[in-house]
Amino acid sequence: MAYKGKYRPTNPKKYKGDPTNIIYRSLWERKFMVYCDLNDNILEWGSEEFFIPYRSPLDNRVHRYFPDFYIKYIKSNGSICRSIIEVKPDKQTRPPKKPKRKSKGYMYEVTQYVTNEAKWDAAKEFCKDRLWEFRIFTEKELGIK
């Protein structure tokens, strides 16, 4: 079951964007929103507030990728860091296992994987140019079993 809804931040001044229109598309995203909102080391955050252009390997056209999160935070050494965070199930971060016969489900997984790879490559370049980090958080990083 997919969970969607609006998040209402406790600390709206930390949110970069419209704090009355924060949408989550999964409980994992909502969990990360709560973390960003309540963690004192996170100075500002946003969810899908900007896009990164990327070229799709499926149609060779430029599309827009809206990263799940942007955060600005204080590292343990006191320095300030900015990151783009993508929240995905671990299964979607690896190429799908090739079945004995190609099913529609397998073809969908392949399509999603190559699209995500193109998005993430563009995000890595975007971050490299700005001295930011790009990270993918799965259920492991979010502490979900």
C-alpha cells in the first residue's frame, strides 16, 4: 500500500519552500521529514523544491528530476554541509535479477532502474559542481526493517 499525505512541520522556518505544501509519497519519506524537522543539526531542508535536468536513456530526451530532499546541516566537526537525499527501497538501487523469461514486471523494473541511474548520475554531477553530497537512503539508513 502506498502512503501519501501532507506534512505539517513543527519548525516551518527551517523549510526551504512552501511549508504549507509539503507532500510525502511514502512513510519512509515522511519519516525523513520528521527527522529533518526535529533535528537541531539540520539548519534547513526542502522536499522536491527544485529540479535537475537529466537525459533519459529510454528516449534520449532531457527530463526534469525533482530530488526527494535537500538538506543543509552541521557535521560533527562543526562544518556546514549540503546534501541531496533520495529515499528509495534498497531493491531499487540495484539492477533487477534477470529471470528465465522476460515478464512485464521485469521490464518495468529495468526501465525504473536505468531511469534512476540517469537521474542519480545527473544529481552527482550537480552536487560535484557545488561541493555538495548526493546520498541514497534506503530502509537500512532509515532504520526500517
